[in-house]
Amino acid sequence: MAPPRNLAGHAALVTGAGRRLGRAFAEAIAAGGADLAVHYSGSQAGADEVVEGARAVGRRAVSLRADLSTIDGASALGEVDWLVNSAAIFEPWTIDDTTPEAWDHHQAVNLRAPFLLSQAFARHRAGRAGAIVNVLDWRALHPGPDHLPYTIAKAGLAALTQSLAVALAPAIRVNGLALGAILPPADGEGRQAVRGVPLGRWARVEEACDALLFLLAGPDFTTGTILHVDGGRHLVPGKSP
Ligand SMILES: NC(=O)c1ccc[n+]([C@@H]2O[C@H](COP(=O)([O-])OP(=O)(O)OC[C@H]3O[C@@H](n4cnc5c(N)ncnc54)[C@H](OP(=O)(O)O)[C@@H]3O)[C@@H](O)[C@H]2O)c1
């Protein structure tokens, strides 16, 4: 793992931070010295643990519950200078079985909520510096037929990343983190997805966290970029296993 960055003086809202990757992102940010707003929907116990852990090492931390499939839920925001849009749903719908409800739900959580949060964030910052990282997927720039509503929402989020990078410049930098196989889905499905990854393994969670911190606290002259942490998966597009 890279040497820890000094993130003191910053405060981040991480969505979906009560479990799995979002939680790891929040914990890495707090470990670096920044304060935290820990968003969750169902994972209250995990969010509480993240808050307690951050406070135990001297950070200010709060949790906030919001259902990001609703417009109200996606507009709530505290006083933060970093926004990490990590919450998402990932369901295996195809062209044959995608329902209008499944389509709308993915667009609402994975695309509309990051947009509304970014809009609220920019209004809060009111010209002061800030950074947004949208958590993407290698599929976003190479959309295939699997996980169709998810993939298209992430493709939209990649486009939004670039659009907002221009719209919110020069105060706010907006970048994307396009992940490959980091953690298998909670139901265990997809372990075989390591096939087709040139680097031949799943990523370590720390590698995704390092990349996130790089985009948040690294070069100030970087905006609108989409950084792949996917072992090269996007270089060999095609149907996912
Ligand atoms: N895991 C991977 O290997 C991988 C690969 C590529 C990209 N990614 C991306 O990385 C990010 C995190 O992935 P993950 O695997 O950790 O996700 P995950 O386990 O599927 O967790 C989803 C997160 O989104 C939140 N969420 C879902 N629906 C919500 C809603 N309606 N309102 C509010 N929050 C909601 C959940 O909050 P609660 O639990 O509090 O309900 C949870 O924290 C996602 O953007 C995903 O697309 C992950």
C-alpha cells in the first residue's frame, strides 16, 4: 500500500459507506485524517461502526440515512468538500428480462442520485474548492449486454463525470474511478469474473482505496479523468462471464 496521505482539513461524504467498498473508502479517508459523513440506507450498524472508528482516532464523523432512489434522499448533504458517489445497485438484468421498474431503479440510484448530490454539493461549495469522485465500473466505457440497466447507468455516470468536470471548473474537480473485480457480489455470484483480467487476479480493496485518495487529494490539475483499477479488464472488452 502507498504511504498514507495527509487528508487533515478535509471532510468527505461517502455514499453507501455502511458496508463493503463504500465502507473501505470511508475508513481510508478517515485514516488519512479527514472528517466523515457516512451515508447509508439499510446498513445502519456498519455505518455506526465507521463513525465510531473515525471518532476513536479523533475525526469528526456523522452518519446520515437516505434512500437514494428518491429525489429527497439524493439531495441531502452536509458541509463537506469531498463527495464520493459509491452507492449503487448491481443486478443481472438482460435485454430479455429488464423491466421498466428495474431500469428506473438503476438510473435513480446509480445516475440520478450522483447528479443531484453533485448539484447540491456545488451549491454548498458556492465557488470554494472541492472534489467529486464517481465510482464507476470498467463496463462504463465498454458497455456490453450483461447487467444492462447497471451498465448503462454507469456509462451515463462516466459521461456525467466529464460533463461536470467542465461545468464545475475551476473550483470543483470531478473524476471517475472505474473498478474491475474488487469484491465479489455479496451473494457470492461472479467469483469466476477473474477470467479475462490481464493481471489475472481480483484487486485488493487497498488498491481501490489508494486510487480514490489519489483522485481526491492528488494532483489538483486532474479533472474529468477516468482512472481504471481493473487489472486491464477494459482492454479486453466482450461479454462478461
Ligand atoms: N465490488 C466490486 O468488485 C465492484 C466492481 C466494479 C464497480 N464497483 C462499484 O463500486 C461501488 C461499491 O460497490 P460494492 O460492491 O461495495 O457495492 P454493494 O455491496 O452492492 O453495496 C451497495 C451500496 O449501495 C448502497 N445502496 C444501494 N441502494 C441504495 C439506495 N436506494 N439508497 C441508498 N443507498 C443504496 C448500499 O447501502 P446500504 O447497504 O446502506 O443499503 C450499499 O452501501 C459501486 O458503485 C459499484 O458499482 C464495485
